Amino acid sequence: MVLAAAAALVLSQRAKMPEQTAAKPATGPTYSVPAPPGSDDTQFVVAPQAGGDAGGNADDYNSQRSEPAASDAPPRTAMPLEQREVRNAPVNKVPDGAAKGAAPSPDRVIQLANTGNPVALTILGLRALDGTNGSAVDLPNAIKFLTQAAEKGQAVAQYRLGTLYERGQGIPADAAKAAHWYEMAANQGNRKAMHNLAVSYAGGATGKKNMAEAGRWFAKAAALGLSDSQFNLAVLYERGDGVPQSLLDAYKWYSIAAAAGDSESKARIAVLQSQLGDADKAAANKSAATFHAAPLNRSANVPPEPADLGT
């Protein structure tokens, strides 16, 4: 009777244990994909939207975030990816293609703008927008001049006008118009417009999300050396979102962005290292080491100056 009671107790206890589910055998070689930090919703980083920098980098505008104020400390990224300043990868200066003469006088810039010269109109629009060269900030004139220049096809004016529509700065916010001007500038080679257009597609700013288009434009800007686009492209490859999932390509683009000083990319590299075999890591490292940013179209990326007008 004692033995029977003990046996009944053991059976009762086993019946209370949770049932184990047998794991299905792998059907082929797979990667154990590490989950990026944070939630599943991705809000991609946005390129800076301020004006020209006297430092002379190819399109190195004064970085500003579209919502929170910029900080001197390196930003930390968690998913959803926070908006942050763009830290551009080094890009060789693009030759002007022609020797510049003496800069025309301010009156000459105004005269040319009055004739509809798109470069002169862009110069006046940026001066009014950024309050540079002794000019006060004048949003109505900035919008007027930049709109005229953008309609005449000036890429920098198109990009900056897009940022005004996106932010609702001096003009009613309009995501569709912002995306329109980003696309116009992006098609001419403006890499920050490419980046912001990709963000629009990724966020569904003008309707349904289109991650394939987001990936395409991030890839174009990444190839031109924009480190935030390189980071976002790596995220897409890591997740297989809009592009085929590839930890090798994710590792490659994180490595390229990290070489430009991107701290979040360095953190993701550390996570992915244990997920790739030696051969894949060697291939990704070689591809990253031999990467060279494609040359920029200067007129599409660099805010024009009076010297660009000639004499």
C-alpha cells in the first residue's frame, strides 16, 4: 500500500509539469539573427536640415535635428531608431570643373535673381532662410526664392524646400510636397534628399509604407558616403526588411558606417560578430575595407555661392 501511494504521488507531480515541445530539426544552414534593441517599429534617422557650413565639406550643412534639439554628446540609438545628427563619411572635395573668377557684387546677385537665374535665387533663398552673410532670417522671402529656384531645377533649393514642407517651417507642413521636392533633388544626385526620401517611404509619410523603395534610396545615399544611410541600410539587411535578409551585408554596412565614426554601428558589429562564420566575416571586412564613396555631384549637393555665378 505504501509503495502504491508513492507511485501515485510521483505520477501526480509529473502530470503537473509543463509539456516540452520538441524542436524541429534545421532544414539547412541558417543564421541566428540577433534582435536589434528595442521595439519592432522602425523610425529611421533623418538627415540634418540646416544651412551651409563654412568649413567647406562637400555638403556639410550645420547639423540640426528635425524635432529634438541637437546635443554635443554622441547620440544613443534604440529601436525605434531615434532621429540624430548625420555624421557624414569623409568625401573628397568635388572639383568645380571650371576656374572661378572674382565673386560678383551683392547687387549682381540680385540682378541675376531678378532675371530668374536659379543659382542666384538659391543664394538669396538660403541667405534669407539661414540669416547668413549679414542677412536677417526672413522665412517668407526664403520660401519665395527657394520655390522659384526649385521650380527651375536647382537641386539644393529643392532639398531645402522639402525640409521646410516636412517641418512646417514658415509654410504649412505637407508630407506629400516634401517628398516631391526630395525626389526631385534626389534624382539629381542630392544625397541628403535621397536619405530623407527613403525615410518618407519607410515611415509611410505620404501613404502606405514602401520598404523596397526605402532600401533603394538608402542604398544610393550610402554609396555616396552618407553614414546614417549606411546605418539604416544595415538595419534593413539585418531584418530582411525591403531587402533580402543578409547578415553579411548588414555587417559590411555597419562596418563602413563605423569607420566614419558611427557608434551605433560599432555596437551592432559586436553583436553580429558571433553570428557570422569566419569566411563571411572575412568577406564582409574585405568589402568594407575596399569601399570608396562615389563622387558627389557638386552642384546638386553644395549650397551655391556668389562665385558660382561667374563674372
